[in-house]
Amino acid sequence: MAADFVDGNAFNFEQGQRARKLFAAVVLAALDDAIADDKKYGNGPEQIARWARSRDGREVLSCAGIDPNERVVTGLMAFVGNGVRTSVALSREESERRSQAEAA
């Protein structure tokens, strides 16, 4: 009986982790879309801010485990303003390049 409870909790935890990862992927896609908009139309930071402040955006951020507050919106806007796509920003080469640039 207790083993079933532990197995159920472990299963629920794993499902929750998978759901958070899914919503985190949606946030990354929204960032990439805003970066593309910024390059094309010059309004990327405003687009991501509008999305993050919207009801759907706040819900997605919350489900991804991100507190949808103004500090987060400012950070998302700054990220989009940098213009580095999420796949590049999350790559090992980019982080190594940045750490070398900071060291120099």
C-alpha cells in the first residue's frame, strides 16, 4: 500500500517535470518569435512584453515554473533586445565565448 503511494507520487512528480519542460519550450519559442519580429519589424521587446503580460503569457510562464512578475518581463525584453536566438544562447559554445570575453 505504501509502495503504491510512493510510486504514484514519483509518477506524478515526473509528469509535472515533463509538463514544466513542455511549457518552458513554449516560452523559448515565444522568445525566438519575438527575436524574429525584432529583426524584421523592430518591435520584438514590445511583443514579448505584451505576450508575457497577457493572460495566456502569464499562465504559460507560471506553468513553466517562472513567476510572471515585472522583473521577469524586463528580463525577457532584455533577452530579446540582445537578439541572440535561444538555441544559440543555450549552447555550450556561446557560454564559453561569453566567459572568455568577460575574462579578457
